[in-house]
Amino acid sequence: MTSRDGYQWTDASGLIRGVPSIGVIEPASNVNDQDQHYDVIVVGGGYCGLTATRDLALSGLRVCLLEGRDRIGGRSWSTNIGGYPFEMGGTWVSWGQPHVWREISRYDMRDQLECSYDFSQGVNHFSLGSEGGRRTMSHDEADRLITGATLKFVNVDGEYGKTIMPQPHHEFFNPAVKRYDKPSVADRIEQIKDDLSPDEMTALQAFVLLSSCAKPEESSFYEFLHWWALCNHDYAYCIEYLIKYKFRGGQSSFAIKFFEEALSTNRFSYALNSPVAKISDRDSHVEVSTRSGQKYKASRVVSTIPLNVLNDISFDPPLALGKQDAARVGHVNMCAKVHAECRNPELRSWVGVRYPDNKLMYAIADGTTPAGNTHIVAFGANHNPLKPEQDIEQTKRAVTGLVPAQIERLVFHNWVDDEFAKGAWFYPAPGLVTERLDDLRRRQGNILFANSDWAVGWRSFIDGAIEEGARAAKGVLDDLRKNSVQPKSSRL
Amino acid sequence: MTSRDGYQWTDASGLIRGVPSIGVIEPASNVNDQDQHYDVIVVGGGYCGLTATRDLALSGLRVCLLEGRDRIGGRSWSTNIGGYPFEMGGTWVSWGQPHVWREISRYDMRDQLECSYDFSQGVNHFSLGSEGGRRTMSHDEADRLITGATLKFVNVDGEYGKTIMPQPHHEFFNPAVKRYDKPSVADRIEQIKDDLSPDEMTALQAFVLLSSCAKPEESSFYEFLHWWALCNHDYAYCIEYLIKYKFRGGQSSFAIKFFEEALSTNRFSYALNSPVAKISDRDSHVEVSTRSGQKYKASRVVSTIPLNVLNDISFDPPLALGKQDAARVGHVNMCAKVHAECRNPELRSWVGVRYPDNKLMYAIADGTTPAGNTHIVAFGANHNPLKPEQDIEQTKRAVTGLVPAQIERLVFHNWVDDEFAKGAWFYPAPGLVTERLDDLRRRQGNILFANSDWAVGWRSFIDGAIEEGARAAKGVLDDLRKNSVQPKSSRL
């Protein structure tokens, strides 16, 4: 099945919109009674919505999932082209991420992971490019370079962040940490710049911006400290947890498990291609209207609409001001993620950085395709914006600006112009998290709001999406049970 | 409510059997229709059984939990005496343990953890006792000592175990690792003994036996490698994940959440004080008989009976030979865990080891009681067995053999003589895991077997119990759904 989402390019085919994915659902809807009153409507079929949907359907509730796209997975989905999976969005998972690992374990997929990097063959080095030129070093040397620079960056407490944020899943355990949500990444770099070598400066900026994919001056320093704490205050775990293990079959092979389990309950309705326009809370029930005018009714709604598009939905009564304001500010991650399949098998062990004078700043060799080509995945940030589909030649130059390569295929998803995301994974500007996290997490009447964008643990990650989906499902269950005058007996 | 389990002693009261716990359930049963045919009977109310019970009841099934004790929690439960929680069994949790953390997150208990140690005051050192005498060192020095010795112990691959077991939740990823299930801990120490200083030898043995609480010659070397991999192949994470964070309100404050959530479904029956004698699989259903002759019927049974007591239940048809054999071999952990409340506030920052000439080999100061006393928790292993209730003076000497202290109170649970456990947390002799893990995990007819003793991730831990409970619940759900001719509509 081919999704409308994503792009692929080869010299022979030119640019094609849409790529195949097992996350595309056919038929696109199984709703047969438009007047059905559901227990819960879940808006949005990313991991957060899928988790909420599955938990609620498993728990005996009649659930309807509404999704604007033709596929599930939200900001995490995979395509398979030429027998090889390309990850269009969120990719890596780890047993250091508890919520996603619980699901991998429960779906018995522990043995379906593979390692992105393979530092064993061919061009087995790290290249560092800056305005001063390009040089190569061993992976160990690169690790030492980035580790050293990052330790200076995070060392606000003389303990490399360990005392200022000792419990990453309880981020404000030490409330003094909030002060670090004032400075931006640029502010923090300014503080330590005299202590950084030119190479450290380049490597640090590229590495830190790999978390925000925004300009340094608009990226919260605090949020990086949170990522750092989640990664055990250790660069080795930044690699281990953030960019090492991916699904052999692609993310969509995981997402479909949630969907199929929900389906197996026979209590689960869904309608894809159904972008929601309005959510009206009538006290006794909630009415959800799609852009095409379909109306759905339920006792509760779980909105998993991401921050950057939350104000695109009309709420009646309106969203609380704190939510409106947070959504107006939005998050700043405008990542361009580009896959390049290259006729350069020798590049399998390459990693590289180039900052700031290139439209892709960080890339790793991520696999070998069945055709024997090297798959390189590259990330660009908003300091040097790239919209790959608008200029394929420019996109190819952005790849070859990192490493000389013969590009045979490009695959990508433009998240910035994606109407249902308007950005990639959540990364806040200074102030947003400390000022608005509680607002974003707060329920409003019969509507619960859940999204990885305001998770408290692995915020921005698939793990955070699952954390939030489980929270919303439990919230609905506890609430409906409390209000259920006469709980009915229940069966599968 | 006071449980029959556990013991407490003070000079004034003498030895008293039973301690109070919020894990004691009153009334002890809510079964009112003895002829009810349940969807599922769960045998055993530890975390594994509680997780299975909750997941199944949430999923719309009629579940009956049978538990032999007067309390929930199995090998993990807490008492509160004098306003202070004492952990009678499994204690520590971490966000590095994905299954338990998912539950802590879901029950919104992330902020209810506290750190066991506090290296800031008074007698702030580590004491190392051996037949050669007793000396003290700083905690940093002790860390270096144990780290150095442990690295030699685990370094079977020149990479400190990282290549032989890179994925701890997929333990046989590198099948070559199985060879390390032949040697015992004693065998491995014999291999490296010329490379260990006398202090390293003492500290290493005490530390490694803290995982098995058995004799070195009966403890599997492989299993320690698995623990090591789970702890990121790093001694710092052995501390971080295994012995750092505990619940401020005690384990029973966590266990009760599962029970209460199951109860809230109104589909959940339970009978405590109901030790199971026999489980008969009649193909069409399963009949479970208690020692007192009560019979319960269900479509499926989840047995969470621990390995060391599995052969104490009569199964009809009999257990598969692989299970019988594994249960006959059993696991070897015969831990004596003793809490001592000491009129020595200055000991709050003390940690100590003494091996082998003391009946408690490893202890840490674990808190300060409301009375201002230091709470010390001490562990003994089977190389020098201790049955605390049989000789209180001997038990006190075992504590003061570690550190001079004025003992005001003792609290403990004798797991070795506990008829429903016959041992503490799972630790295998050589060969058991590689030979019998698959047998133990295998379903038999309408009976599913789940226990932390045969988890694949954090086996032996609360995390593994939850992993297994979730696996069993999903197994039952998938199975009943598959066999359900006519799934019924369902409500809360």
C-alpha cells in the first residue's frame, strides 16, 4: 500500500510523492454506523493515539480512532523500497526507554532489532567539516572530541548535570534546574566558548543541534540537560539510547501491532483520511467533526494532536489559554531527515558532521541495501533550512557536502510542511517546558490531551508517546469507572 | 493489618511472628459464588500474578486470584513499624528496569522514590572484613576495589562482557554466551584468582554472592554475566539499578495499586489464605483445588508458582518433564535478609562487607527511622547459613560482626523456610538457565506458567515478574479471543 506521505527520488523515476508502507490501512475506515455513540474517540494515530486506543479497546470500551493521514504511526513510520526499510521519522529504540521497551517485550519483538552502525569496514572514520575545511578522524577520536565538548557544555553543577537533574523521569526533583530553561543553547555555548577548541565547537554544535534541529539561539539549554540526564549523563548512552537500535522491519512493523491488537477486540472503529476540524465538548458528550463534515460522538475524547498543530483545530469551548499560548509559541524542531542510497559500499562505517555551512549537518551510514549500496541517513536543522523536494540537486549537494558519494536514491518526508505535524519531534525554545508543561498535560472537561510533546520522561520520543497514551487511557478508564452508575459485566 | 509472615524483635517484646503490612487484604476473600466459572484463575499474588490479574480484569475477563498467604506481593512486600518502612523482600527499582518503570509511570509514582544510601554524614566509609581482619576505606576506594575486581571477573571477551552479551533482553543474541553457564562462580574465581589481591578476592566474592546468596560453587557464572549486562556492563549501574531507589511508602504501597485497579473493574474475585493443592486440566476447563478442598473452575489458569515450590502442587496431567526436572533442581538463592534498627545515628553513611566468616556478608545503612536510629539492611548467603528467628543473639552477632552497633530492633522474613517460596529471588546453579528456560516458559494445555524466575529480561527482579505477568495476560487474551466463537460487546 502506498501512502501519500513521503517522497522518493531516483534518476530514472524523478521525484515521486508517496512511498509504500505497511502502516497504510486498507480499508481506510471500518465505521459502518455513523450515529454510533462511542465511549472514547482518539484523535491521532501516532504511537500515543495507538497506545491509548489499544489500551482502551482492550479494557472493554468502544473506541473510535480518527486519523487525518492514510496511515498510522504519526511522526514515526517506515517505508520499504527495494527490500530495504527507510525510517521516515522516529527510528531508534532501546531498553533504556522503559515505555517503548515494555511494548517491544510484550509483542515479543526483542529479537527484531538491529544496530544502525557497523564500525568494521571500508571508510571507517568520522569526518568533521566546518567553514575551516574538512578533516577525518577515527570514531574513537570523534567520541573523545564530542564527549569532551559535551561535558563542558552540560557541566553546570560540577557534576556534569548529575546533581541538577538526578532523576530524569522526575525532572524537577531538584527545582533549581528550572533556571536552565532561561538560556538557549547559543547562550550556553557563549558561556563556555573560550574553553572549546574550534573542532570542539563544530562537533558540539552539530551534536547538540541534532537534538533540536533548530537554531542554537532558539533551542532550550534545559531540554538538552533533560536529554542528557535521560542518557545517564553520559555521551556513550546518547549513542546507545538515541541512535543505535532500530527495527529490522521498520517502525511500521511495530506500530501495526498496536493497531491489530485493537482490531482483534472487535470494539475498535477507525477512520483514516479523516482530519479533524472541530472538537465540541457538550458536557454530556463530545462531538468531533471532520473537515469533510462527518460527526462522531463519544463520552470522552483523547486528543493526541501535536503541539504545533493544536491551534489548527477548533475547540468549543476554546482551549485553555495556557494551551493556546503554548501552541502559538510551538516547538522549534524543523528537522530535515534525508535518506540517501549510495553506490558506495565502502561507506558503511562512515559518520560525519558539517556545520554550519551545509544544509545537512550530521549523518551516519545506517545499513547496506540488498543492492549492496550504503544507506546514509542525514539530518538538517533550521540554521540552514532544507526542503528536499523543492530542489533535488540541492539536496544531493547537501549529502555530498558531508561525504563524496554517488547517490542512487533519495527518500524523505518533509515534516516542516506536513500539515499534521508542522515540525519534527518536539524541541522547545527556552521557557516553554518550565512555563507550559503543566498546562499542556491538563485535561479539559471531557477531553484529555496526550502527546509525546508533553511527556515527562522521554519527551519527544516514541517512548514518551507511549507513556502519554497509557496515561490518557488510564485517565479515561478511572474516570468512566468512577462515573459508571452500574458497571456491566464484560467479556472479550 | 498484620500478616502472619515476617518476624520482629525488640528487647522489650522478644521475638514476634508476623508484622503489619498494607499488603494484607481484608476481607481475605470476596468470592460469593463458589460455583462461578471464571475466565481465568491466577495462582499466586506476587507482582507477576498481580500484573496478570490486573491486565486480564481490565481486559473484560472474569478473573479469580488465589493466594496462599494473607497478603499480596509474594517475595516483595513491606511492613511499617514505628513509622518506618522495612522491605521484607524485593526492594529496589529503577527507570533502567523497563517493565516496573512503566507501571511506576502509569501509577504516577515517579516522585515516590528515595535513595537508599546517603554518603554525607558520620561514619562515612566502607568496611571490609575477612579472615585476615577488618579495615575501612572511603566509598570511592571501595568502588574502585570492587569495580577492578568485577571487571576481571566478567572479562571473558576482552570487552568486559559487551560482545558476549550485547543485548541483555535478548540474552542469547550471541549464542557463544551459553558456554558460560557451565562454570560456577567458584570456577571463574579460580581462573582469575592469581590476578586478584586479597582485598579484591573478599570484596568480589561478597559482591557476586549478593546476587546469588548461595555458595560460590553452586552459583552460575552465566547468570552473573546476565545481571552484569542488564547493568550496562558497569559496576556503577549495578549500584544504580540494583540497590539505589526504593519506595518511600514501601513496596506494598506499589503492589496495592495493581490489586485496587483490578478490584475497580468489578470483574475481579480473590481468595487469600487459599493455598492451591492441585491443578487439573480437563481440556474443556481447568479445576483448581485448594488445600482446604475448595474448588475453582476457569477456562484458563495462569500459574505464577515459583520454581522452588512448583513440584509441591499436584498437576493433572503431570507437569512436563522439563518443568519437573527444573523444579527438582530448583534455584539456589537462600538469602537471609535482616533489618537492624540501631541506636547509632552516626552510621547513616556506612556500608560494609565481611566474607566468609560471618553469617551476614553485605550490609548498607538504608535510612534513618523517625526515632533517629540508623536502619541497616544486611544480607547473608548460603555459604554461612543464618535462620534469624532460630537464634536472635546469633543474628545480632551477625550484624555486629559487620559493624559495631546497638541493635534496638530486628525485622526479617525467613524466605528459606517460607513454604510458598523456599528461597529468595531466583538464582540458578550452572546449567539451569541454558537447559531449562524454554521448558519453564512453555504453556501446557490450558495452563500458562509465568514467574520472574523465568523472565528473559530482569529475571529474578520485580521487573521480570511484571514482564512475565504481562506476557501471560497477553497469552490468555490472544488465546481466548482466537477461540471465542462470538465475541460479546463489552463495557466497563
